[in-house]
Amino acid sequence: MAADFARLRSGIGTQAVVGWAQCLPPGASILDIGCGTGVPIASALWHRGFAVHGIDPAPSLLAAFRRNLPAAPAACEAAESSGFFYRQFDAAIAIGVMFLLPESSQRALIHRVGQLLHPGGHFLFTAPCQTCRWADSLTGRPSRSLGDARYRQLLADAGLALAGGFVDEGANHYFHARRPGTRETLDSAP
């Protein structure tokens, strides 16, 4: 499945993620959850000066990530158990990953991201706004979106606030959440 994923992965969404990254400070540390080969998203962020770290459970995809971004720290680990979650980052992204996980794993991942972000940190992930199930077009795996209301609740439970959302050229929906800064509360987060 990893080889098919790498072969079929397009550049859709890259410019959307790069545009989102403008809200980050220069050189910000970003954890790419489900980084795949690093192309196109992690590579685009790396080449814009961000300190990208990658995790992916597929050995062949992570080997390609290491070839594509040899200076970027990376680990072949599942998001649910990655050692990177014991560090802190300015941002985390999970592009095309969240909806591949069962609901309990989505909940756990959002909670873990809430813990790893510095105050004022950002989290970006993709999932449809509506609650739905389907077979993922790249992996064929069962997929599930928990829907806007449930994601908002899980983000709030993790100490994050939904800062906004947008849709890319492939009609993929992005949730942008933010951990309040040290002087903010969840109610005042943008």
C-alpha cells in the first residue's frame, strides 16, 4: 500500500499548507504526523526554512522521507505511540491522516497534539466537515470524519481552539486549531 500511496500522492494541498504556515514564526518547528515520503508537503515547508520532523509507521515511506529530507529528524512510528510526542513543537500537521484512524485514535492523537504544542502553537489537519465514512482514494482504507462539531469538542478537550478552516484546490477541508498563548484563554483565541 505504501508504494501505491507514494506513486499516487499529488501536489494538491501543498500551496494551502504553505499559505497556512505563514502564521508561524520563521524557522518554527513542525511535526509532520504521517509524513509519508516528505514530498510534497514536508519538503515545501523545509525549503521555506521550517524545522520539519516526520513520523510515519510505514518503513518504505519513512525511508523515502529520509532520502528526500536527509537532515530532517524522522521516526518510523505510529502517531499513537511516537516518541516525538514527548517533545514540544511550534506546530503539528496531519494531512490526509486523521480520518484514516478509528475514532478512539483520532481522539488520542488530538489530545497528544494539545500536549506537544508550545503556547500559541498551531495544529493543521484534514478531514471533511460533515460526519461521514468512505474508502480513502489513495489507500483504500476505511475512513471516517467525526464532523465539525465533534472535532471542535475534541480540540477544546485537548486545550486547543479552532482558529479557522479552509478548502484546497482538491476540495479537501482543513481544520486549523491553536493552543492559546500564555496570556490567553480558550475563549479569546482567534
